[in-house]
Amino acid sequence: MTGRPRKGAPVRFAPGDGIVPAHASDPVLGLRFTIEARYGGSVEVDLTGLHPRPLAIAFAGALRRQSQLGGSLGARSTIKQHLQAYLRLFAYLREHSGAKTPADLRADDIDGYEAFLEASGMKPIHRHTVLAKAILALRSIDADQPGVLDEGVRRRLSYTSAQSAGRSQPRDAYSPFVARQLRDAARADIGKICRRIGKPLNDDDSDPNLRRVTDEANARIVASGRLSSGDRAFHRLYFMRARRGLPVSTLAEDIHGRYHLRATDIPPLLTFLSLETGLEIECCKALTIDCLQNPGPGTIEIAYVKRRARGAEHKHIRVRDGGIGTPGGLVRKLIEVTAFTRLFVPSDSLWLYYYTGRKQLRAGVEHPHELVDRWTTSHGIVDDDGQPLRLVLSRLRKTHKALWYLKTQGHMARFAVGHTPEIAARHYADIPSLRPLHEATVAEALSEVASAAGPIILPPDDEDSWRRGDNPSASDGNIGALLDGEQDVWLAACSGFDRSPFSDEGSPCPQPFWGCLECRNAVITARKLPAIISFLDFVEDERAGLSAADWAMKFGRAHDRITKQILPAFPESLIAQARREAEEHSLYLPPEARQW
């Protein structure tokens, strides 16, 4: 472009603006270097132990290029995963390949490496991700040094694997029982944290010496942000408290906890924030002090970064805003309580806290597994089997989604917040913890369909209602004939013998006589109970002469319909009277009972 752009003036390009500059190869050839990741800090890379050296230099250059601005590797943890994948590949090449340089590699080396990973028992998805890291490195080498790789290798780099990676096992949610324990424990600890910070440690105002030494230690923290365990003020306070029988085992955390968040505060804070908002745990860890935006009536937006959403990393979520029991209020409180710590740790991270150790004031959350285990143990949180819970923070988002799914009763339009209905259904509704709910719903629906397709059962009160015409569904003009027995078949009264759902209209019903038990045209009243009980006794006797499979195929549905739906609808007195009548009259059964 020529000249400096000016408002209102057309932009003009020179012929040379469209020329792509020649590709510059990687000038660094070392095997030991440091990568400053865009997220998570620096990575110390040492590949000096890899052989052959020319191949190691090529892979080291690929790792550097992919970690640069605009490259595919942005997080420290991802860079380390790629590094480990390179080490695995080189271990295979040393044993199974004679390649010394990138030009010596062949497509069989890549295919053999894939087969090696499969033979080692690696699952398809894991194998795919490990192999993909080696493929990406080789593609970077090919782009950096065009023509150096064998043509067969270049064709092989066009795809990761000829095998399907399969479908991943969805991360499951915690049950409402576990979620309630986590939320209650987090709320209790958050209240304690807010009451603790800003209240200086002072055990006994009546002891002027102890008060003077404590005030000196507090003054040192106010001045420098922390008090080292080697400081004389800390030593004096420690031994003075020990001589008076006061607790000293956690003195450093106790005295710093009045001014800073502590590392042990992070698990309940992260747990509550993720459970209440549904934010991914890595997004919660990356929150900054300017994340609260666009306040509304009782709500506010939290701005966060989701690195996995390529091209749409910067996102917003609207949450409740009020006291510390709401996500907005909690974030605002965290900004407030970390303001003092921020004087000594220049960071915009929301998470600043004191951690006992050499680097006492820290910014950002890394891998708090030990702290999380300690927190759940201290509250006695258990899983659904009553065993101590091994809390995985990454499952909290799924837990939030599962609870919202239950609250919306699976209404997809309300449930799919921030996702398309297809993604919401596949990733957040189709999870193991919600499977019993789905199965129960399907079973209930099938029961309703089976009930709707079955006969109409009229206990005495309902029969009287039909005769009086009180029931709108009994609008048929032949109600009297139907209930008085003029349209009786063997087990029921039939409201449509020539309108059977099992044949064409106008044709007689082709079903055996117990088919009435599955027909919507059938009406069963107390008058038919003796015949039904006689048939039930016959069905029970037939168990002895038929195999279990044959009996279930012939009489199973009729038996279930009688015992689980028809007889329970009538009073015990009527059933007993019908049983006596059936025994006295020895009711005849049609021949088809034995022939069908």
C-alpha cells in the first residue's frame, strides 16, 4: 500500500504488495531452549538426549514454530504433551527404524508407529491424539524445508490415521446428592473466608507482650506482603505462642490468611463458581479482575476466554449478581479481598493467594489435585456409594448442565443455552448419570401407550357413571347394550367387533378371545370377572405343559394384563365373589385356548 491511509481517501496498492516473501527457514538449531507459552508460563525444552541428532533438531524446530504467535500450540500444558509425544516416537524409531534424518523417514515408519501404539493397548482415541502430534510435527518440517521429506511420507501426512478414532466416552456428571454436598461445603467455607480476611490475628488482648509481637508481625506483612519463616519477627511470635500453649503448626498460614487468600481456599471457590455458572474449570482458572461487565437488574456478565474455541475464544455468560452466594457477588468479593495481594504481585489474574513455600505469593491456579483431595476429605464428602469422593473439577460443568437438564425437565429449547440443540443433546444430555432418567421416561411412555392400546376397565363406580352419561368419553349411543351384555364376547364387551384394530374395517375380529385384553374396543366390567378369573386359572395351569418361552409367547401378555392392570382395578370383595362364582359354575373355555 502506498502512502499513509487518510480518512475519505481510497486505498491504493502497489504491484509489489501482492508478492509473497520467500519462506525463511528456522535459524535456531539448538536442542535446549525455553518456550514462552501464550498461556500458562514458560516451558523448558531439553532434547539433547534424543538420537539421531538431525532428526531431533528438525522436531525441535517444529515445536518452536508451532508454539510461536499464530501457531497451533498456545498453552504450556499442550506444548508439554507434544514434547512427550516426540519422546515416544523417537523411542520407537530407535528400535524399529534406521532413519537418521527427516529425508530417511518412510511412510512405513509412520504406519509401523501406529501399529506399535495399537499393540501396546492404547485406545483408539488416545492413539489418534498421540499419532496426530507426530503428524503435525512432520507437516511443520515439510513446510519449513520443502522437498526434504520423501514423497511417500508427504502423501501419508495428508491424513492422521486410516482407522476410525471412534467416539469418546463422555465425561459424566456428579449426582444431585454429590452436587448438594459440594455446594453446601463450598458455601460454608466461602463464608469463613470472607469473615477471616481483614481480621488481624490477635489471640489474647490481655497479654501485652504477645500483642506487641503479633502487631510487629502484622506490620511486616502490611509493609512487604509476607512474612518469611526465617524472619526474626516470625521466630519471636512462633516461640512466644508455643510457650503459651497456642497453636503454631499452621502459624504461617494463619497469620497470612488474614491478608491474603490461601491455597486451601481455592478448591471451594473454584467448585462453587463452576457449579453455579457452568463455566469450564480452565475458564474459571483464567478469569481476570476485569471480567465483570455489562451489569443488569440482578445480573451481570462474566467475560472469559475459552482457548479451545478456535476463532471464538472470547465469550460472555450472564449470571446472577448479588451477595457472595451469587457468581457475580463472589467474583466481586474476590477482586476486593485480593486487592492487597495485588500490591505485591503485579498480575491481573483473579486468583492471587498465599502458598506456604519458597514462592509464597502466587498468581493463577495450576494443578490443585492435592488441595482438592484435602478439602473433600475435611468435609467428609462421599460419592453415591458412600465412599470418599475423588473430586474431578472438570466434571463440575457437566454437573451444572445435568442439574439444569433436570430443572428444565429435558426441554431442549430451554436446556440448550450457549449451544445448538444437537451439541447440547450429544455432549450434555447423553451422559451416563442421566441415563436412568431417560430409561424411566421411555418406560413410562411405553406404559402409557400400552395402557391406551388396552381395554377400557370399568370398576362399579365408573360403570354407574357411564350409565348416567356423566363421562364425556362414553358418548356412544349403545352404552346400555354394551354394559348389559348384548355385545359381550368371552372376556369383555366389544364396542366394535367389525371395527377391530387388527383387521380391515367391516371384517370380523381375527384375534383369539383373549386378544380382547389388548384391544381398545374391549370394555371390561365386574360382570366379566368370573370369566377372566377362570381364564387366569387356565393360564396358570398351562405353565406345567409348556416351556417357559412358549408359555410367555402365548399367554405372557394376557397374564400380565390381568394380574397387573385388570384385577387391581376392582375391590377385593368383588374379586372374591367372582372367584367363588367361577368355581361353582365351572365356566367353559373356547377350544382355541388350547389350539391357538
